[in-house]
Amino acid sequence: MPGTVTMYSTTWCGYCRRLKGQLDREGIAYTEINIEQDAASAAFVEKANGGNQTVPTVVVVAPTGVDVTMTNPSLAQVKQALGA
């Protein structure tokens, strides 16, 4: 069973666009959530980032079931969290 990737982002975030492009090129599926349109997700991002709405915030659930939350991760970090 493959892991899952959830990316919390905004429409204007250049780092988010870059990471999405990299994930797309690598064929890594992800779910994107715009924190400007979802207050609960914005609150999650704030909690994960010391009160800041820093994006991209990425949650990877590895095939082993372990959750890894990362702020502005590199493609390599996402792949490592997935166990790829």
C-alpha cells in the first residue's frame, strides 16, 4: 500500500507551485488543500508551524502508518518520508 501526501498551500505560494511541479514530474500523487478556503486547515498549519501560516506544509503518511509533517520540504524529503 503506497503512502499518502497532503499539501497545505495557497494559490500565490511560489514554493507550493515548485513542489507541486516536482511531485507531478515524479508521478507522486498528492491531495492539495488551500488554507485560504478552509479555516480548519489553516488552523492545522498554524499549529504545525508555531502560530504561522507557513506553506507548503506537507503531511506524509508512510506505508507503515507513520505521519510526518514537514514545512517547505524538498522533493527528496517527501520521497524519504514515503519510503521511496
